[in-house]
Amino acid sequence: MQTASCFDVTEDLLLGGRVSLRQPASGYRAAIDPVMLAAAMAAKAGESVLDLGCGVGAAALCLLARLPELRVTGLELQPELAELARHNAEANGRTGGFVVVEGSVAAPPAGLGGFDHVMTNPPFLRPESGTSPPAAIKAVANVEGEVDLGRWIKAAVKLLKPKGRLAVIHRADRLADLLDALKGRGVGAIQVLPLWPKPERPAGRVIVLARKGARAPLEILPGLVLHRDDGGFTEAAEAVLRGARALGGP
């Protein structure tokens, strides 16, 4: 499959080479966040998953590398990224399990919904947080636009089936905003999994898990330290980032 992107792209590898990824050379680039998001998913063979704001498909393809019998749909606003996601699905042999749909979180395409799982990496920054990235693709991916975090989470929950599960990765300093966005959405069994950059450092990211229609109280999970003091990845982080192990898995 040939892509007709109007920007330079690079060919990168995730999960120790299990996933090849074509992505913009500048602007928004997938790093460890989508890998960690995919690793947090406790999905089962045959279930349906929506990657809300899928970008070039990094999280979806990492999830399928671990659980190839899932049915994953990606919803992406930017046509250039959706095109790259389709290319990446084909390059990784996942066209049967990963379908990319163009559309907005604000108004998802008709008929989209009823998913067993929704995973998402929403834009991290509030519009008033500072100067937007110069690259338009990165600005759309990183800075909230017409869909703020509250509306993004509302859409994610609405697209779940009853008892469906939500997984969100976000900046740790916006955890209060994320928990507030979940209030009144009919979800429970909320779990917060911190990702610490190094020992004895504040968490930089959190993964928040929730279930539609559940009533169990909030839990703080043990979390994961990503780097040793010398800067290298910890053994536990390596198992996820290169070994394709699930977070909390054997």
C-alpha cells in the first residue's frame, strides 16, 4: 500500500521489532505511551476494541501483537494519520483485525458503538497551557480543541457497551481533571496505575481504568517504574516495552 502523505515519514519499530510503524518525522510521534496503554488492556479473544483518536495506529497494533484475535477499530480525525494507520495495519499483516475510520470524537460516525473496550490517549494540554506546537498535526494531537477532556471521556463511555471497559493514559498532573471527567458518567471500579519515570520521582503518566455500570470503589494500583537511576529501562518496563507483556501480567 502506498501512502500519499504531504510530510516526511520515518519507519520505526515498537515492541522489540514486533510492530513496524510509519509515522510523521516531525510533529506528533508515538513513543512509550501507546505501548503502555495497549499493555493495560485486559481484553479477551474475540472482543471488540475502539482506539479513540488512534493516530497512526501504534496502540492498536501493539495490542494486536499481544492479542491477535481481537477486533480493533481506530477512530482518527486527521486524514493523513488515518492513511498512515491503514498503511501500518497492512504492513503488520493486521488488516483483518484493525479497521480505521475517519471521524471526530465530537460526532462519531453513525453506527459506531457497543464496544467491549475503549482505549484512548486524549490530547494532554489545555488550550490555555501555552504556545501550541508549530506542526498542525502535533497541535491537534496534543492540545485540546473543541473537544475538551470532559467531552472526550463522555464520548468514550458512550461508545462502550454495558459493562464495557475504558482505559485512558494521561499526564499525572491532570489526574484530578480525568477523575472529574468520569464523574456522573455511569462508570465505577476505577483503577489508577501510576507510571514513574525513576525511583523516588513523581509519576509523569497515569493509566486510568474504569468499567461502565460498575460500582466498586476507586483503587490505586502498584504502578510501574520505567527507568533505573542510570537511565536504562527497568526489567519490568523492558518486559512491557520489548517483550510485549501485559501490565500486571505474568
